[in-house]
Amino acid sequence: MKIMSLRASLAAAVMLAAAWLAFPVFAQQQTAPAAAPSSTAPAAAGPATVLSTAAPAVAPTAATPVTPPIASAPADAVPGEPGGRSVKSTAPAMKELSPWVMFMSADIIVKAVMIGLAFASLTTWAVLIAKSIELSVASAKLRSALKKVSEARSLAEAQMALGAKQGVLPSFLASALREARMSAGISSDAGIKERVASSFSEIVRAEGRRIRIGMGVLATIGSTSPFVGLFGTVWGIMNSFIGISKSQTTNLAVVAPGIAEALLATAIGLVAAIPAVIIYNHFSRVTKGYLELVSRASGAAARLLSRDLDRSHGSVHSRAAE
């Protein structure tokens, strides 16, 4: 009886030992199915041999059911394809999106828009340089002329002080002298002053038109460049959507270059428009200041004419009194 209980205890101990030894092998097979079976065979060979010699009748019962390892499908395998055919995703290479590359890759209409806007921007800066020099020189000449005639007592004296120089103030003086000479023998001073004021107004308007040359170009560029750039953007995006429909893909790598090229036209339009508006406002203020100097010159010439008329009438009255 004792021998039978000893054998039963020994068999139970062998079963527990076999289960304890077999559990790590099964766990390794579940976590690493791709490992070779020969890697675990030597580890279990020794104990299995001992167990088979010790208790041959009980050893088969010690093995637990082994579930076959589930082979994981490759990440790039296509479901439903026989043999698990692997497909590699090939994304299109992103090209460099520098402004020059985008310009060269753009549509011919978008290129024409960009070239036109670039030319408009160059025109804006050329007008800025030219008008700055012109206004500076004209203002300096007019201030110098006003300073020279400030002490003159008559039109002839003022004209001699200025010499043969060309400008607005010499034009006022010449117009006043011409009208006084043509109105010789007319006793009405009001008529002479009225005709001279009309001549002065024409000179002022002509000088205003001359000094504003180029500002209309700035106004046109500042008001139309954003819309021209928007036209280029709309045209480029339209071509991008046509390309999307032809390629039948919405991949951002395919769509992005065309949209970036289209948006470049709007950016160039803003680059051309913003400086044009700022420069136009600046020249509006400077031109207004220059026209105020022209009005001062007109007033100075009118005062000299009035003095000459008063002197002429004074001399007539004095001769009549004699």
C-alpha cells in the first residue's frame, strides 16, 4: 500500500515537473512564431529523456495541447490575394518648391501673369526713384527763386534777379509782363489783374499735371495688381483640379505643387500692389506741398504786378498834376 501511494506521489510530482518545464517552451512559441523549432528542442530533450525512463506510462499524459502558432501576415500583404502577394507603396518624390522652380513649372498663363506683375513692381520702384529726384529738384529750385525775388520791387527787377532760368516763377513773371505790355493804355487795373490771374491759373494747372506724371501708374498698379494675381491663382488652381481628375488621386504630394504655383501669383500681386499704394500716398503728400510752393510763387508775381500798376498810375497822376 505504501509502495502504491509512493508511486502515485511520484507520478503526480513528475506530471507537475513536466508541466512546469513545458510551459516556457509553449510561451516562447506563442510570442515568437518565426523562431526555428530547433532552438527549443535541445532545452527540452534532456528532461524528456529522463521522464520517459522514469515513468513511461505517465509521460504522454503530461503534455498539454499545443495550439499551432498563428503566422502573422506581412504588413504590406494584400488581403484576398493568393500567396500573400506583397505590394510596396511608392509615394511620389516631393520636388523642391522654391519660387524659381514654381515659376518654371507653372502654366503659361500663370507665367505671363507673374512676369507682368514683376514688371509692374519694377515700374513702381522706377517711378519712386524718378519722382523723388524730380520733386526734390523742383522744390529746391522754386524755394531758391522765391528767396531771390523776395526783395525785388518790380517785375523787371525780379526777372533780372532770376536771369534766364526756366521754372514756374519765371513763367509767372513772363506772363505778367506780357499781359501788362499788351494792356498798355488801358486804365482799368481790375481787368489787367483778372487776365493775369487767369494766366496764372493755367500755369498752376499745367504744373500740377506735369508734377503728377507717373502717379497714375502707381494708382493703377496699386488697385489692379491684387486682382491680376488672383486671376493667375484661379487659373492655376483650375489646372490643378483638372490634373487631379486626370490622375484620379487626391494625394497631397500630387496636389500641393500646382496649388503652390498658383498661390505664388497672388503673392507677387501683393508684392507689387502694397508698395505702389504706399508710394502713391507718399507722393500725394509731397505733391501737395510742392503745389503750395507754386501758389506762393503765383502770389509773389501777382504782388509785383500790382506794385507796377500802382507805380504806373502814380506816375500818370503826378504828370497830370504837373
